[in-house]
Amino acid sequence: MNKRLFLLPCCLIAGILRLSAQGTWSLQDCIEYALQNNIQVQKSRIAEEQGEVSLWQDRGALFPSLSFSTSQTMGYRPFEESTALVQNGQVTTTTNKTTYQGSYGLNANWTIWNGGINRKNIEVQKLQNEISELATQESELSIQEQIAQLYVQIMYTKEGKRVNEQLLETAKSQLERGREMLQQGQMARADVTQLEAQASSAAYDVVSADAQIANYKRQLKALLELDLNTPFDVSGEAPADEKVLAPIPNAEEAYEKALVSRPEIRSAELGVDAAELNLDIAKRGFLPTVGMSAGVGDSHYSASQKSTRQQMKTNLNASAGVTVSVPIFDNRRNRANVKQAKLQRATSQLSLQDEKNALSNTIEQYWITASTQQQNFIAAQARVKSQKESYDLLNEQFQNGLKNVVDVLQGRDNLLSAEQAMLQSKYMTLLNMQLLKFYTGEQINL
């Protein structure tokens, strides 16, 4: 057995056991596992194998066909006095009411030339096989893109949850202080009720973040084809600010690279080539077809006075011939095929342009989002810093009885809004920057 074929499933099983045991997955772990186990990817690979079978079959059309046939017939004529049978130019008469006849044939047929259609069909199937391979690559890239998006969403929501947990702790501290001030007569009951509502809202935000994380994990597990009993968590850590502030690739350069590297563009180009070949095939339908046939036959009859062996020797015959078929009027079939092929060629050309436009739009959208969110992140950093300093001061003043509940709640809302805006711009910048690089052929690296 090939060692590589043996080691591959062993390594895959070992990796699965390792991941199942620890329950935490890096982005690369998710991608590698999905490429091996995702059902859509596996279906694409099966389609590739089906294409190879079709190519093997098309190549077989270049060779002759050979078939053997036999017929064993029993006859019974209860009311006839005699029966005459013409066999290989001889008349055999019998008075037997029951007769038996056996015949045997070996026939070969070969299409010598049909306008070159058979060889063109092989060329078309080769293109279709390349398109199937590109479809598998496209499916793999799509899976990686979806995994990256969900992975970033989980990381973003987790970091947002940590912010909510910190605010929850502060809200609890403020509530405890408010209750103390209520007992001391320094705060009204209505203000304490507002603090209780703030703590409840902060607790709800934490629970809501947990629900969002669980939902994103469910979607990611679905891409990995993992069931609900499989422990799962991501191991990614919050990216450094330097990574988010890195230079963003130029959109025009990214598009030029993507035109060369993306499989959907190459697939559409091959679709145009296949349409041209199909048009050529359709035009060849007007050409003659030349075929050759040959056969060997034999038979025997129970009514003959000769033995079966003698009959088989006497009745043995062979034939060979050449057939030329010239289409004169075919109910417009060939003309219709040519027109349909031309329309398909036009459709393929439009599909190629559509793929290019879609790619251009996608890359431009990633670039615009990455550039905009990067600038938002820079502005949000300053806003979070000022809002945090303001909120810390408000909290300290509140603890000392110098600020009322309304000021504290307003400060909390401002800080929460600033934190959420910063986290959103941070992860949106990271995701779109990485996807922009991904479309140029680089690996996603969070």
C-alpha cells in the first residue's frame, strides 16, 4: 500500500481526535478540517470523478464496437404435415411437428469518420473536467471565506462580551453604592431603581452576547459538518492594533491579481472555449459519416439431414461493408443545433463578463469597507479613551455622592457605544483586509 495514502487518513484521524479532545479550534484547524469533510466540497470532488468517467467513455467512441448474439428457437406445428425452411440458400423440409433452430452472430461496427465530432467531444469533455476542478477550488475558497467571516464574528462578539462583563461589574458596584446611599438618605428610591435597571440591562447584554456566540458557533460547526455533541470553541485571540492599522492593498492591483488567480474567472473563460467547440461540433453535423461493419454468422436446424457439426461448418458465413451517410434533409436539426450553439456562445461570453464585474464589485467593496473602517477605528480609539476617562471620573464622583444617576447612566451609554463602535471597526477592518488579500491568492491570517 502507498505510504502516503495510508498516512493521510491516519493524520486526519489523529487531528480529529486532538481537536475533539481539546475542543478549541484555530482558524487554520477549521479550514483544513472543512476542506476534508464539508459535504459540498466532497460533492464537487465526486463531480470531478464523474467527468473523468465521461472522458474515458468519449475516448471509447474512437474504437470499434464488438457484440455477440445468439438465438435458440423451438417450433411446434401440430396440424402441418411438413415444414420447409430456407436456410443459407438451402431448403430443408421436415415432417417433424417439433423443430429446433440455433443461430450465432459476431458483429463489429466502427465509425471511421463523422466529421471529427468524436475527437471534438473529447476536447469539450477535457474542458468540462477542468471546469469541474475549478468548481471544486471555487467551493473550497468559498468555504474558507465563510469560515473566516464566522470566525471573526465569534472573536468580535467574545471581545464585546468582555466589555459588557466589565460594565456589568461596574453597574453592580454602582448599585451596591446606591443602596448604601439610599439607606443613608442620600439617594432617592427612584434613582436606585434606575441603577437596578442599569445592572439588569448590563446582565442582559452579557446573556445576549452568549446567545450570539452560540449561534455563530452553530453556523461554523455546520460548515465543518460537526454534530451538536462535539465540543467546539475558537482559540483565536484579539488582534493587535498594529495588524489592523497595516497598509491596505491597492484595489486595482488586487483586481488584476484576482483575474489571474480566481477559479471562477478561469472557469468562465473555459466556458467560452467550450462554447466555441460546441459550435464547431454543431457545424460538423452537415458533413458525411463513414462507417465500417463486419460480421460472422452460423446456424443449425434440427430438421436437416446433416449433423449439427456439419451444418455449423457449411452454414458459417462472414460479411464486411462500408457505409456512407450524407445528410440531405434532417428536419432542420443541424441548423437548429448551430443556432443554439451560437446563442450558448453569446451566453458564455456574457457570463465571463458578469463574473469579472462581480469580482470587481466584491474587491471594491472589500477595499472601501477596509479603508473606511480603518479610519473609523483610528477615530474610535480616541473616542473610547476619552469616554472611558470621563466614565471613570463620573463613577468615582458618583461613589462619592457628587454625581447623580442620570449622569452616570449617560456616561455608561456613551462608553458602551464607543466601545462597540471601536470593536466593530476593528474587526471589520481586519476581516475585509484579509479577504482582500485572500482574493489575490494569499492565505487568510487573522
